[in-house]
Amino acid sequence: MSDKLQEIRWHGRGGQGVVTASQLLARSAMREGKYVQAFPEFGPERMGAPIKAYTRISDKQITIHSSVSYPDIVVVLDPTLVGNVDFGIGLTEDGLILVNTDLSAESVSKAAKLDNKKILTINASKIALETLGRNIANTSIMGALMKATGLVSMDIIIAEIEASFGAKFNRKVVDGNITAAKRAYKELN
């Protein structure tokens, strides 16, 4: 990761683990000695409503206390947002968009009108269904994000999944999430 402040905006729907993913990334970066922020932005607070979450990571203290308007990275957990939500708004010139979808990057670019943007896609939902038995794609998208960006080491991500999820879930759920993250890391092209 570079010395500059990295700002990530997450898009998804309530109940998909968007907030958890944002916080998981922040806690992982904190394990590496970085300064972090992670917080959600809710609209109508109901399951399935579109939501955003934000993560900031820096080597220096973070003094900004607002939503992320000009993200370096945008992560889209819900493929139904493609073409329905302007998730590319404010993306920095050299920014990256990572989308959970079975569509190609070119199809996402066309549907979302995101010409000249770096877009990566992975079917994180399929990975989640196959490893967890549920379409909660936050840890699989996390593995893909680490492959694409190197923001945090995968070993640290795995340790944070172990620590965070191990306190709440049984061993099968923890292992499934670790497997999902590792598989997405491996499968992202």
C-alpha cells in the first residue's frame, strides 16, 4: 500500500455484510499499524435497502470526518446495483471498481456507463454459496480486493476473520468464510 490515504466506498444492500466488510478491512489494516476509519451510511433502515459504507486507511492520522466523496476504490457487493446506482461517481482518475457479478468487466462498464474506468469482476456470490451455503459475499469479495490492491496482507485478513467471526460464529462458519476469502483471492484474474 502507498503512503497516501486510501479511501474505499462500499455499495450493497442491508443484510449483505457491507458494514462488516468495511469494518473487517479497517481492523485488518489496524493490525498492520495503520490509522483507520470505518463507518456506514444508511438510507431507509431495512433489510435489502441500498446502503453505503466507507473505509479509510493511512500511515498518518486521519483528520477527515465525513463520507468518502472521491474514493480510490469502490466495491459493489450487490450485482443488482449495476445500472441502477451510480457507484462510479467521484472515483479518482486511477481508481478501481470491484464488482460482485457474473458479468464481464466490459458488460459492467457499459451497463453502468463507466467508460475508461478500471473495473474488475468476480462472482463472489457463487463462491459464498459454494463455501458458506449462503449468499453473503463479503469475505469472498474481501479476498478479491486484497488480490487486486494489496491493501492488507491476506494473512492479516484471515487472522481478522478468525478473530472477529470466531467470537460470533461456530467453527464451520469461520472456516467457510476463510475458504471463501482464499478462493476469491486465487480466482480473481
